[in-house]
Amino acid sequence: MSISLGRTRSGAESDLAGRGPMLLAMVLAVLGYQINATMLSPALPDVIERLGTTTAAAGLSQTLFFLMAAIGQVTLARLSDQRGRKPMMIVCAIVLIIGNLACVFAPSIEVFIAGRILQGISAAMFTLAFLTLNQLLTPAGFGKAAGIITAVNGGLAGVDAIAGGQIADTIGFRGIFVCSTLIAVAGLLGVRRYVPDVPPTIDADARFDSRGIAALALGLTGVLVGLAQGGAWGWTSPLTLGFLLGGVASLVFFVVSQRSAPNPVIDLDVLASRRAWPLLLTTVCTLGGAFGAIALTIPLFSQDARVGLGLSAVTAAVLFLTPIQLIGVISAPLTGRLGPSIGWRRIVVAGAVANFVIFVFATLFLHNEWILVAALAALGITYGGFMLTGLNGLAVTTAPKDKPGSLSGLNGACFGIGASLGIALASAMIAAGSDANGVTEAGYQHAMYAALTLLGIGVVTALLIQRPDPAGADDAGDADEPRLVVAHH
């Protein structure tokens, strides 16, 4: 391996030539994680039935899955600055495989939740892939590759959602995790063989802030579990208040500890920048609003025979999940090509506004099957393309050059925080709107209103993201700055 310092520009050759095996390995690695979200959504009623559990417990498993995704991304992204991207990608793949096997053989909801926690940690594979690509490729090449990886963020062109519904209707949810395991193994082998080692960006001997990670994990867990279970436990119960107040106290301690930590998990100077905190809040609100509805509320509502649409798992997946994923597979790479030329910030703002408008229609016409189908299909462009690609591209290209994993790791964490927050709020609204016969129409409607509120906040925070510096680098990256190019022979 030879390392050289080269100068690249957004108009230069993309550097994707000869990178096909590497890109395929990354796609398989991230897909192994992603289908645990997209394939399982239509199978949630089957999980509840086969494990003899409740909607609240199933919602908790989803909340913890995305919560651990947040913690895993911010932790492993920072570790990869010290230990290297490829070793952390291998760790992610192994953890995912172990979590999958736990869910395959889970005899109870408790073991199932433990498996989901391990699967969630492996979400860091996305951030690690983006960081690796940004170090290896030109800005134009990174935009194209980032679009391809982001397309996987919605699943496998909708096929996985249909397959998840079919598996749930026939052999049960366990088959989903068998599929994920096979893909994860292929991804692990591909990463080991085809993904190059890129040099760490900070001293490998620097002390890792384990105290900060513990405080962050406890804080997020307390707040999000309290929100998810508050309806079932009672909002004023000692258990709910203990989780919420304990979580807030841990988060306060985490922020204070970061000021004195020699190698902090989160660089507070980066966080205070208007290129950072509005971006992170936009990610949280976007993922919270979209995921709460797409991954929980609509799958449950569409299969509810009493007050919902009464569809089968397969039909629900074909109508409400597949269009988003299929269109997203096309729109995300196209967005990746646009990002370096028109600016990542413009893409994020346009996507945030469009998402909000679409969700207004989805919320008002929840019982109109075909308006709902059309609205969710449009999200394939605005959410699956513009927002997911734009948020990732903006985080990677605006991160400090001496700490490239700082902002992208935080943003990756915010994907998990937003998704878990959205699931927690939706679960709480649905549980609060239940009676002796099950979930009421009001429960589903209030969950959609919660999603719409989050997306509205996301529009405001997107507009607050700092505009690119007109005198120098644009928000597509510092195209005139030297970039590390790693050549392998």
C-alpha cells in the first residue's frame, strides 16, 4: 500500500473506476443491518403473536434497536478515528451476526430485545462506510458512492419489505433474521477482502472516553425508554419518572464531562457551530417523524382489522413500504450526483419542506388507502433521496479535517436517536389511545400528528443550517483542499 497526498476537485474523475468490489462489499455490509428495520416492520404483528407479547413491548424492541444504533454510531465512528475504519466495520458485522442469531432462536420477548440491541449497534456500518469513501474518493466520486450507499438505507428496492410480509404470513418473523445473517456474512467476507485500510486520523494511543460513552448510553436509554413505556407504566409512575429524570441527569453529566475529557466522544466546539447543531436537530426530527410513522404506526394501522385497513402483511408491505424503497433506490444515487454541484444544504432544505407537505396529506387522509399510497411513494424522492443522502453528505463534507469522524458520527447517532424517538412517541400515542378492545382510531391519528410535529420542527432547523462560505469552500466540501488519496497495489 502506498499513501499519497493528492489534490482533487468536484469536477475531477470520480475515482469509482475499479472500486466496484469495494462498493459491493459495503452495500452488503450495510444491507445486512438495514433489512432488520425494513423487513421487520410488516412482521411486527407476527412478533407480538408468536412471542405472546404486547404492542408496547414490540415498540420497545424497536426503540432500543434504534437507540443502540445511535450509541453505536457515535462510539464506533470516534473509535475508527483511532483504530481505523476497516477494523470497526468488521466488529459491526460480527455483532450483527450474533444479534441475528439471538433473534432467530429467541424463546421470549426478552431474548428478542437483547438481539435487537446487538443488531442496533451495527448501524455504525453506515457512518464507517461514508467516512471510508470520503477518504478514498474525490468529491464527485464520494457523492455518487454516497448516493448508492444511502439507497440501501431504505432497503433492497422494496423487495425486502414484500419478502418480510411474505415471511411473516408464512414461516414467521424468524426467517427475516436468517436472511439478514446470510447477507451479513457475505458483507463481512467482502469487507475483509475488498475494503482497503485507511490510516487512522488521530493517535491510536489516545485514551477513549469510556465514562462519557456510559453516561450517553444511560441518558439516551432513560429518556427514550421512559417516553416509549410512559403510556403503559403511567406517566406519573415512579418507574417512568425514574427513567426520564435519571436519563436527563445522565445527559447533563455527559455534557459537563465532555469539557474536561482529553479525547471527548463529542467535540463541544463542533457541536456549537451552526453547521452542526441545526443539522443534527434536522436529522433527529426527520428520522423521528418519518420512522415513527413508516416503521410502526402505518404497518400496525394498515393491518388492524378493527379500526384500520385490515390488510395482510404482504399487501401492507407492497402498498406502503415498497414504493418508498423502490423510488429511493433510484432517487438517492441521483441526489448524490447533484449534491457536489448544487450544494448539500439546498438539498436538505428542499427535502425537509417537501416531507412536511407530504405528511400533511398522509395524516389528513390516513383512511384513504390510495392517497396514503401516493403520499408515501412521494417520500421515496423527498425522504429516501433528498433527506437521507443530503444529511449524510452534509455531515461528512463539513466535518473538521482533523476530526473527520466527529460530525458524521454525531449525525449517524442522530439517525438512531431520531428513529428511536419517533418509535417511542408513536408507541406512546398508540398505547394511550387504546381501550379494552385494542388500539382506537384516535391512537393512530395522534401518532401521525406527533410525526407531523417533528417534521415541522425539522423544517425550521433545516433553514437554520449555516449557509456555505461564499468566499471559500461550499457545502459540498472543500474542493480545493488537499485530500488524502490511498492507492493500493
